[in-house]
Amino acid sequence: MASYEEMLDEAYKTVVRTEVAERFEVPKVKGHHAGIRTVIDNFGQIVSHIRRDSGHFAKALAKSLASSSEIKGDRLTLSRKLSSKDINVKVEDYVREFVLCRKCKKPDTELIEEKNKSFIHCLACGEKREVHKI
């Protein structure tokens, strides 16, 4: 049987995970196909929700989906026909790598450049870690 402290730690982890998940949920990709291209109609909404530069996010998506991209207003056009499921997986990967803090799992982070390196700085817990450049 687990000790009281172990049960308390497990309960705390569950509450913290649930709290962050409820507070920060990235909108799912909404878009359509235009010939051989994929258009993400709610790209602007996703960018504002994750609070990252649209160019950085578009470049990361394009690279991970092996496609070129073009931003037009609040839309992103990818040069390949892709399913929303595939795109959503890559958006979640981006959020895990460039938005969420690895220590406290909160989205209260900023992307900063120092001495030609990129870092994620967590405004909630103070954690700072290097991330690869795109």
C-alpha cells in the first residue's frame, strides 16, 4: 500500500495536469484543400493562442510536413495535400517543443534569442532551456 505522501504526490500531479490541460487547449486545424494545396483557415487563431511568431510557426510546420508554405492574412497555405489529422499531430509536436515548459508544463513561456541561440524561458517557474533553431 502506498504511503500518504505518495498518494498526495499522485493526487497533486493529477490536479496540476488537469488544470493545465483545461486552461491550455490548442484549437484544432480547420481548413480545406484547394487543388493540390492545403489551406489552414484558422492559422491566425492558432498562432495567437500559442503566442508565437507566425513566421516561426509556419516555418516549423512546413519543415515538419515536408512542404513549402505561404502566409496570407490569417491563413496558411501548404503546397501539399495533407489531412487535418497529420497537421494536428505536427501542431501538437510544435507546442510540446516550443511552447510548453518541460519543468512545470505551463504554456506561460517566451521564445528568446541570445548569442545566436534560441531559448524557451518560462515566465511561471523561471526554467530556461535551449531549443533548436528552425
